[in-house]
Amino acid sequence: MIAPDEALRLVLEKSLALAYEEIAAVEACGRILSEPLSAREDLPGFDNCAMDGYALRAADASGASKDSPRALTLVLGARAGGPSTEAVGPGQAARVLTGAPLPPGADCVVMQELTAPDGGGRMRILQEPEPGQHVRERGEDVRAGQPLLDAGAILRPIEIGLLAAQGVSVVRVVRRPRAALLSTGDELARPAPGSGLRDSNGPALAAACARWGAAVHRLNPVGDDRAAIAAAARAALAEADMLLLTGGVSVGDFDFTRPALEDLGAEIVFAGVAIKPGKPLLFALVGGKPVFGLPGNPVSALVCAEEFVRPCLERLQGRPGSTRSFHIQGEAACDYPLHNERRHYLFCRARLEEGLWRLDIIRPQGSARLGMASRADALAAAEGGPRTVKAGETLWFRWIK
């Protein structure tokens, strides 16, 4: 077994970002930009009004107040998206709406609440303005030609909006990884009538990988046959960027995942990680493509997927790649024995008491207990012993719901 931090380092070292593809910018949310972009044009593209109100020359309302208002003559103004039809001259004001171009001659906007009608086509200004007040200057946000987004940027809704504002309709992003999933075992490939055995790993891992940005292809389960597993893996890797196999990764008489991968010329990077659950985890490369051999027990498989497959998928998509950090500090609410020196992932229920998170470690834990895991809302990490986690001990955790 190797340490989990070293296992993660090797996964990230061996996983390389995929090539780019061009897609519509409006469909690129969550994707990774593969090239830097520069601004095509100023943003905003013209001086415009930041408030509904009246555009004028600040000097014409010098000293204005409620007790001593300044009366100005109204001229035709502008709405958002349309040009001003008339310039503002001395002693004049133009009605404007938010986003409208600042009329020529004006240098400020007085909000509507600080004005009052004066009759006869005139308007009283009730507060002295300053030059530039409530005016968005051309290019104050973005200047044409300046760096807009770096390669590797995650395109969130705000970046999609920025691209739209710049008139960018197509972007180059890192290609979405194609992940193939293969469950192994005679009990799944040829279940006995009435056995009640079903493949839960396949659907769970497919859901996880899709959530993490992959396009997922589930293969039919394959029995405990070395040649059949090798053939299925070879066919899957001809189309996929990554392969996940579940089951058959330990050292039992019918555990053929490793020898089947070796038949394909795989580089076995590691086999066995000092974690619980998930100790049998295997990571290999076949033709430069990452392959994970995940344990057959469903909770083990999902913990390994969260801690190692997810960072690999992030790296394939051009992200730095890291586990979801255990960044929240809590306190164990009960004792819990750790029987070995591995890193233990403990499924918990978290509750807030007087500003401190208390972690009720669910009992019993088990690598096949999906019902147990579904009741948890937090996953805590505890380094092993043998020792006992004591009530009151500090644990770092992360949310899983």
C-alpha cells in the first residue's frame, strides 16, 4: 500500500488535459477555456447612464438644494439601447433611463428622486451634482485588446455573460472526457435466478462521473474471466479517455482485473492505498489513458471515486485537479475505534451546537452499506492507529449532501 497523498500525486502526474473542441459559448458553462482570450471591444461601448433621471452639465446645477433648486429646460433624451436625439446645452437637462447613452454635452446624471417638475417644460434639480456622477464611462470595465480570460479559466455563468457582452459566440474549451464503466464478476454477468444481486456500482459511478463533467458509457457486466475482461477493456479504451473497472482488484482466486490489464501492456502505477474503505484501489495507464480498478463494494468504490477519480477527471478537463478538501472543523460526538494505520473515511451526521459542528459517527460503518452512507451528510477523515477516536477530538470533514 502507498499513502493516499502519494497516490493522488501520481494520479495527477499521469493524467494530462485532453485536446480542445469548439462549442457554442452559451453551452460552455462549467467547461475549461483552452486558450486565452482578449477583449474585442470596450465594455461598456459608450458613456451611459447608471440611473433613471436627468442628464445635464454639473456646472448648471451648482449649489442646488431643496431650499434653493436650480431650474433647467428639458430637451429630448434617450432610452437604453438608443442614441440621444439632442445634445444638452447650457441650462438644459435631458430625461434618461438606466443604460441609455449619455447625451452629448452632458457630464452627469441626477437621479429622478432628486428632481421635481417645474411646469412649462422645465425641471428643478434639488441637489448639487458632481461631474461624472452616475455615469458609466466607455471602457471603464474592459478595454479593447486587454486580456479578458486566461487559458484554464472555468466558464461560470458570469464568464458566459462576459463572452456574450463581447459578442463571442464560439469558444475553444477542453474536450469533455469520455469515461467507460465496466463492472466485473460472475454474480453480475450471470446472476443466479432469485439471487437479488444487482449492479449498484455501475449506476452510482455513472452518476458521479456525469456530475463531474464526463460523458459516460456503461458496458455490460463481464464475468470473472481474464480474457473476457481484457477484451472488454481493450474495446472500451478504443473509444474512451478513461476506464473504470469495479470488482476483481484484490488478491482472490477470481480477481482478474490486474492480470487482464497487464495482458494489455498496462503500466501499473500503484495497487493498494492505505485508506479505509478502498484499500484495493488500483491505478494504471493503458496507452497513456488512465484506468482505475475500483473495489467491488459500493461504498468503497464511491469513496475511491471521490478521492481519486474526480481529481483525474478534473485534470483531463484542464483543471488543476484536487480532492474536495476536508476544510470544515468539527468535533467527534462519540468514540470510534480505528483498527489499523490507514486513513479512515467516516460517514457522519453533522449538527451545529453553540457555533461548533458536532459529528455523530454512524454505526456500524461498512464498505457495502449504501443505506448507511445515504444517511450521512458529512464525511470526516481520521488518521489511523490502531487507536480510538475520542469524543471531543477534532476532525476535519466535508459535506456530502
